[in-house]
Amino acid sequence: MKDTLLLEEEKIISLIKEKTASLNVNNITRTKAYLDFYIKHPTIHWSFLAHMVSRNAGWNMTDLKGELLRRMLSEKEQEAFFSFMERANWLIFQDAFPQLLLYEESLRKGKPLYHLLHSLKVSTFMETIWNQLWERHDPYILTTALIVNEQNYIEDRVVNNPYYQKQVIHTMEFKLQDFFSFNHILFPYTKSGIVHFTGQTVHLFDELNERILLGKRLYTLLFQNASWLRQVVHWAVNNEHTGSRKDYWPHIFSQLYENNPSLPYQLKLSNGKLRTGASKFYSPVLQYAWNNRMHVASEDGDWYGEPTVIDYLLDDKKKVDGEIKKEYCHSLEKLELAVVAKSMLLLE
């Protein structure tokens, strides 16, 4: 009997690893997997939050080859920034998605299987959380715990990795992105046939506490209003993620060049609208911007060791203001000016 159970558990672990790997190909496959899981299991709020944040990661990846940043960054810098984002996106999926699949399998068998998380190299922190919530599911605690877990998971593997510290975190371009507030996370939705969006701005990405608090704000923003959540989910379900910002703003962005990219840059945006006669911003789909990457296995080790992280699980009950459109448009306009300034310096 014991050997049978071991064989059955080994099969579960093997199938989970196999399915995770098959979906962890690129940002497009990961993003879709998160949404598909949420549609099947809407009480797992984190999966939809991960879907929306992963959409933004894809947009940031293609921005590197888009209208503006490709003029600001060298090919070597573009590669380093992409590698940084892709590695974090890959790592989070390969750690979190097996947890979701094990939850699904536990439901199917009618009993918790979370002792298998250790074999999947998931932190003891999450093993404790999943077991505690088996009898009394709490979406807020689970979502917040996953936010804490994933940000700690990438802290040393990506953010504090010496290569990324040198090539990305400590570069002037990274600091300028934060200074100009270019790192926006947008949640599009449709109202009266018009696409709107709310969101938050990423500041101090290299600080663990700030990333966790940002994750909590994004979660609150998405789920604090049931009616608005339905609109965002409806938009996500009905708009395939391609990596191009045309997905949410087709009147501003195009998947094709509408002008000659070798010509001097001309300002396009004014007060959130295209200037008269201006072409749309080029924003490619991910498959044309970047090839799929092979990843080395994640470094071993359990990040959990400081009990004070439990404090993050407390609900502060604060409402979150997601007004971001003006700030986002203003950031695009500032980036345009930076592109023009750089091109003028090159001409001198």
C-alpha cells in the first residue's frame, strides 16, 4: 500500500513538472496559463493578478524593441533588460504554477496533497499556508502569501544576482526608468465601448519591501470592486495577449512600422492623443521581438527564515486609487523628448 502511494505521488509530481514546463515556454504561454487557471478556479485570485501583471511584463519586453526604447538602448542593453525580465517571469511561473496544479489535484482527490510541495522545491512558507487554508479558504491570505513568496523567490535569484546587478540594476538606464516613472502596470477594461485603464507605478523595483507592497496594492485595486473586476476579466478573456501594446490601445500603437525607422524621430503624442498627421507608435508582438529562451534550473534554497514576513498577511483595509492614465501619457511624452534630445546630441 505504501509503495502504491509513493508511486501515485511520484506520478503526480512528474505530471505537474511536465505540464508546468510545457506552459513555461515564453511570456505568452505563461500569461495564458494564469488566465485559464483563474477561469477554472476563480477563488484563486492570485492567478488573475499574475495574469494581468504578466501581460504588463510582456508589454515591457516588447517595448525594448518598440518605437522609443530601441532608440535609447543599445542592443546589448536591450538584451540585458529582456534577460532580466524573462528570467523573473520564468522563475515565478515555475515556482507558482506547480502550487496551483497541486491545489487542483487536491480538490480532485478531496484531500490536501501539500506535503508534495517539498518535492517541488516550494518554500516551507507556502506549504504551511496551503495546509492552513485547506479547511477554511481565504483568498486574501493566499494571494498575499503568494505575492510575498514570489518576490522573495526572485530576490536573490534575479534582483541580487551579480550579473543583473551590474548589467541592469546599477545602470543609468534603469535609474532613469524609475525617475521618469516609465514602469507602469496597467489594467485595461472596456466601458461603453471605450478602453480605459487603471494601475500603479513601479518605483524602486530593486527593493523587496516595495515590490511586495506594490503587489498588495495591485491585488486590492483588482478585487476591491466586483463590478470593475468583471470588466477587467471580460477584457482579458476577449483580448488575446500578444505582447504588443496594440492589445489595449490600437489607436495609439501599431504592430507594424507606419513610418521609416531610419528617419529622425518626430514627436507623436500630445495630451494623451496622437498629434495631427503623426503615425502610431510601433509596438511589436512578442514572437517577432524576442526568440524563446532556454533557462538553466533555478538555484536551490528556501528563502523563508524570517517570521516577520507574516506581517504582510494582515489586511490594512485601504482602498487603492488606480488613476494612472495621465501619468502614463505624461511619461510617454517625456520619453519622446528624451529620444529627440539623444538624436540631437548624436547630430552634433
